[in-house]
Amino acid sequence: MKINMRIVDVKADQGKAYLELIKNREDAVQEEVNAVVKGILDDVKANGDDAVVRYTNQFDSPAVTKENLKVTRDEIDAAYEKVEEDFLDALKEAADNIRFFHEKQKRNSWMVTKEQGVILGQSVRALETVGIYVPGGTAAYPSSVLMNALPAKVAGVENIVMVTPPMKNGEINPNILVAADIAGVDTIFKAGGAQSVGALAYGTESIPKVDKIVGPGNIYVAIAKKLVYGNVDIDMIAGPSEILVIADEFANPAFIAADLMSQAEHDRLASSILITYDRNLADKVVTELNTQIKTLDRKDIIVDSLENFGAILLADSLKEAIDLSNKIAPEHLELCVRDPFRYLGDVKNAGSVFLGEYAPEPLGDYMAGPNHVLPTSGTAKFFSALSVDNFIKKSSFIHYSEEALLGIGKKIVKLAETEGLDAHANSIKVRMR
């Protein structure tokens, strides 16, 4: 099996065409999925648990019923007996690191007093109920449980509800269950796909309506989150995974090839990009790709992803490489260059930045602590990684004494009357008489 990864000049027509390709790679698929997802959501809204169970039986497991939809404590306890001890140790250490990082993000309420009895402030409160979507079944991601649940827990969310697809036998993957228990998830349901997003958004007889839905999923889940937004809040609309590596002539081609494939194995639509000004390095990376692919399990997905949506882009300089990266706004950005901290300030748009050759992207996926739920498809220009901020709401408060209000009253009246809102002006006038 050989990987024919394109190597193109950034400024050439081929390079421009490639950038357009990755920007629009989901458009056709989304149009097809939209109608299907809307039908599922409408069904769940109208029929509750019956619809959720019906779709779960159709897509995931015939063993799920309304009676066993909710995971019991006994099922969670049994899961601990099925997982490996070294996995449990790694999971607990990852949880500690994620908790430590997100503790630094906590915000406090504040209040200030001004002259004449003016008090202003802002109260910060956690959301009451949050829904977490976690991919499950055979492709289970316990790391996603930690990354979504722990920031919510740190923020102080009272009730964390998790939905995840069951395996064919109707059980939840035990790795997922122990991760949820370690992260402090309160309730778990055996449901995935668009139907579970609908259940969280509208509420059913068993699954509570939540204030916000977070967590990655396939395109059906992403479209479902998009369609229920407004009824509930969501974190972001995630697209296929992305990595962009910027490398100079000193970078290790074996490391770069390994990192490009680490993202390519996620999804055939995943995008893996190397930008360098060194053609010799580009050729070595292609050689490494074809050497390392032989030992990897998900060969077909990796090859399809790299050949269809991957590329090595040749720039004139490191500056041009960083400028192009800022335009692409990748989910993951690796700076495989000498003295990467020198260039960190030049990075304007990226979900997460990995500095140096010994900070590969999987370090961030699992263990370092920063969140791996990141903006994709160029949305790093205006979205941030999932954080404690996603699970709080802020309310301002105001107190004015009589003296303070009367001192500013005429100016408020003037502004209100200028806008033609005389009832607003009257609210102040009655206090000034």
C-alpha cells in the first residue's frame, strides 16, 4: 500500500485548489444529512423515549429498551472489573492533569463601589444541567469523556448527563463507563446519534432536557447540534479533524509523518497538512509515511485521508508558512522548528498549538491537560477550545442610590427621548419629581 501525497507550491494553481478543497470538503455531505437529521429530531420531540429507543435499536443495538436505557450503578461497578489496571492508572493521571489545567480558568464574581452609592458587579454561576455526547460503540473514546465532563465539573455544573451509543450487546463500553465515573458524570444513557441530541435538547420521559450540549460526534451529531441550537446552547459545530505542521530544515521527518497519520486515522475527511520551505524535508516525509503505514492498523482510512485531503505545501519562508496557517486556522498546529517559542506570538488562529518536536498532537489528545475539543474548519478564527467558560453564565447587577440616580437622571431622559422611547424616559422622570 503506497501513499501518494501531493506536494505542491503554495502559490501554484494546485496549491490554491487544494486550499479550496479542504475548506468545502463537508458541504455536499451536509446537504444530504440535514433532512434525515431533522426528521429524527422531530420524531424524538413528538415521541420521546419511544423514538430514542427505536433509533437506537435500528442503528446501534436491538437490546436497548425503555427499561434499561439508563445505566445503573451496578453496570458502572461491573465495568471496573473489565478494564485493565494500567489503563485505569493512565486515565486517572490524565484526569488529574485536565482538572489542574481547567482549575486555572475559573472566574470569580466581582463587585465595585463608586461615588454616591453606586454599586456595580457581575455574578458568575455555573449552568445547572449539561449534556455530554461521547462517541461509543466499538470506537470508544474515554478521553472525550474526561475532556467534556471535567471542565463542567470544575465550573460547578450540578447535573452532568451523558449520552453515548451502546455496543451491539446493549452495553456501554466499559472504558467509557469508568471514565465517566472518574470524571463525575451524574447520569448516563445508552443512546447516540441525532436521536440522543434531540433527547437532550427537548427532554423525554427518561432523559432530562439540558441547558447546553457539548461533545464531538459524527456528521449526524454535528448537524443535530446545529439544528437544536437556540433551544439549547451548544459548544461548537465540529467538522473533521485537522492537523497542520510547520517545519524547518531541522525537523525530524519521521516525527512529522507519524503526526500527520495520527490525525488521518480519525476520518477519511480528516485533513493533514505539512507546510515547509525545504523540498528535501518534504520528500523525506513522504518516504517516512510509506514506511510507517506498513505497521498501522487503520491503513485504508489513513491512505484515503492523506491522498484526498492531505498535502505538503511548499512555502518560500517560515513567515509565509505561518501566514498561511493563520488563514487556514487549523484545529491542531505543530511548530516543528528550532526555538518554537520565538514564533508563538505570530500564531493568530489555531485551536491548540504544540511547540517543538516532543510535544506531538496526541500528547494534547490524552494527557497534557489542555482541552482536545477544539474548533475545526477554520473556526479557530473566532472560536476557542472547550473550557470552563463554556459552562458558566454571567449576570451583571446594578444598585444606584437616590442621590446617584437623580444626579444622572436628565442624561438618561435625554438618551431615551432621542431614541423615541418616552416610557423609558418616564420611568426616570417619576423618580425625579
